[in-house]
Amino acid sequence: MAPNNALRDKTTAEVEALAAIANDESWGMISSEEVRARGVGTKETMVDEFMAGPKSELRCFFTGMMFVTRLPCPGWCDHHPGYLMRAMAWLPTLGMLIGLWVAAFIDAAAALAPPTVAAAASTGAGLWLTGCFHEDGLGDSLDGLGGGWTKAQIMRIMKDSRIGSYACMGLTLWTLSKVILLGELGPSVWEFGACAGQGPALVVAHAVARASSSPLIWKCAYVVDAEDAKGDFYGWVCRSRELLT
């Protein structure tokens, strides 16, 4: 469990002892060595060479789809950070498609069950499609900001893939609030220029939320930890920010 009680920074001896234990026991998780071996997510060239070469808009689309959903993508598509940056232009469209997916579930369930139950079914469908991608990030943030006092503590907690008490309670409250609020929106109304209710709200929310990614990544500096197992990938992402312009 990620530490959530703002413990003091560990001594060098304590860190070395914990590292020795971690090397002997994986606790069923992927080791940092396995994650680090993945490198930057692609076998292709770095930023300058990537920018000088031809770009495939179709690959940008599928890279975005691979990033935000668990749907199968063509074998020639990978997590190339350069294509991921360019895929930001497709995120609102992908968000709209995800919104249509969950809207279809909520409308179908609403014909058989009360609005709150339909909202729960729709939320479950969205969690499956996205692989709990966003909830995982929210949980890491809640654990880090709730359990750490210093920047180093927050970063260490957020890198821990296990869930802590702040994440557990925060995600529970978030999910309950989302389901209850969706249930209060009423049935979907699909009329040109007069859409309302649960379904249309989901489509708009998913599209707008993902549209915010580009300005946030372009405006805000990404925190890179060279010691992180994913440091190579995130370093590539940071150097690729100029691709958003």
C-alpha cells in the first residue's frame, strides 16, 4: 500500500534494505527493470529525426486510441511519443466516440432500470473501455497529495502502483458522486439543437475533457524523474511538446 501518513524521509540504510526486499519479492507486480526495459515505447528514431520524416495521420489516430482505450489496434502501431503528441488533435474525436459508447449503455439500461442504475451501468462500461486509465491517475494523485508532505515524498508515493487509503476513499466518493449526478440529469433527448439529459451530457463531457489535454501539456512543464522506470518515455514526451504547435 502506498504510504499515506506523511512518514519522514527514509535513511540511506532503510532505502537500501527496502530495495533489497523489492528485488527478492515482486508482490505480483511488474518490476521496475521490466518497465525500464520498455524504453521510450518504440524502436524508432528520436525527436529531430521524427520531425524530419513523413507522418501518418492514420497512425496518429490509432496511437491516440491505443493510449485512451483498451481497444485492439494494428500491429504497426505502438506508443511512439512523437505520434502520441500529434494524436492530441484526435483526442476530442476519440472522447466523443467514448462518450457515444457510454451514452448507448446508459440509454439501453434506462429502458430497463432506474436512472441511477443506468448511470452505474454506463460508468462500468466506460471503465472497461478506458481500462480505468483516468481513475488510475486520479488515485495516484490522491495518494501523493494526501500522503506526502514534501515534493520527494509526493513523487515517491505517486510512482507506487499500489493503491492507498486516500485513493481508495477518493475514488469511491468520486464514483458515487458521478453515478448520482448522472442519475439526476434525466433521460436522454436526442434532437438536433435541443439535446439534453444523460446521453448528450456524456458525449460532450468526454469530448471536452480530452480536448483540454493539448493546452495543458503545452502550457505546463512535465515533471520528469530520471530515476523513474518510465523516465526514458516521459523524457521523450517532454522533448516532443513542440510537436503540439
